[in-house]
Amino acid sequence: MNKNHYRYVLRLGDNALILGQRMTEWCGHSPLLEEDIAMANCALDHVGRARLLLSYAAELEGEGRSEDDLAFVRSDREFENFLLCELPIGDYAFTMARQYLLDTYHYYLFTELVSSSDETLSAIAQKAIKETTYHMDRSRDWVLRLGDGTEESHERMQVALEGMWNYTEELFERDPVDVQMIAEAIGPDPERLHSKWQADINATIKKATLRVPEKKWSLSGGRNGLHTEAMGHLLSEMQHLQRTYPGLSW
């Protein structure tokens, strides 16, 4: 097993799974019926992406585990998702601001992964980029609508951006896993994605009459299994059925 290759794909799957789980929490609670359906569909896109990536990660690991094993029986220290994905949903401004920051990141990431030397990962990226393009357009629209809306919606969106800005540096950190993937042309250099992401985000924030937050410090650790308290609560709900009835299948 190429451990770094396995971890790289696992991280992508974990990001999709945890973010998708957070998005499902809006089912039945979104501000509009149309938005309730849209959020549910986007959540399903992430969960579907997670299935493809975790199945492939299990294949790369070669230890007989399945996508369900990776999703439902690992502890929080074994997950390698970004901290930003696991933060509680907050209000709708917070959710859509997070979606936009991550959708834009995923748009540039999967655009690069289409050319990956890993044919399986390239195929997954080709499917994901179609979904992500829609996700990014939708979440950007909400940032603009709320930022340039009423006084209250403007303030809520600004507070949301301020609250998560220090988590964004983790998206572009480079560690030995990334270094090997870059060397083998499997994954892109995160630093190359950063400038494209930053330019897109800054333009949207300005158009929404918002302020780009100041980055006072950086919060990270998720990719090494160091998570927030929220992660434990999320997993206790997501994994409850499988842990209560081990080996259960539909």
C-alpha cells in the first residue's frame, strides 16, 4: 500500500462526507421550500462523492475494509477532514458562507484533479466538477444576496465570514502527503490553488459590499486527526446505527 496515496484520497472522502452530513441538518429547516430541496440535493452530491472516494480509499488500503467501515466505525482521531467542514451549521449566513469558501476551493481542486495521473481519481473529479460548478454558483449567489441585502443580513454574513476566516489557511497547507502526490502528478500543489481561490473570494466579498476579514491566526489539525469538540457530536449521530448494530447492512 502507498500510504500517502491512501491518505490523500481518504482526506478528500472525509471532507465530502463530513460536509455532506452537516448540510443534511438543514433538511426541513431551510428558510424556503425551494432552498430546502436545493440544500438536500447538494448534500446528496457530497455524500455520493464521499462514497466514490472512500470506496477507492478502501481499495488503496487493501485491508478488506469497505466505504461503510471507513465512514461509520472510525473514531474522530482517524478522520482527516478540514476543521471548516465539521463546524456546527450556525445560521443560514454561516452555512452559505462556508459553502462558498469550500465550493470555490473544490472547484479549483477538482479542475486540477481532472488531469491527475491517477485515472480513478481523474474520473471522480470529472463527475465532481459538474456538481461543484453548480454548488459554487449557488453559494456565491447567497453570499451576494445576504451581503448586499438588508442591514441584518449584511451583518450576519460579515459575522459568518469573520467566524470562519481563520480556518481557511488549512485548505492550503502542504505536508508530506501533498509533496508525494505533487511529485507523482496525482494531486495539485495547494499553494497554486490559493491565489486563484483568494482572487475569487475577494471579488465576491467586495461585490457583496462586505469586508475581507483579517487573518489573525490559523486554526488547523484536522488532516492529522486533531478535531474540534463538534466533531465528536457529529460522529455520535452519524455513526449511531452502525455502532449500535455492528455489521448492519441494508
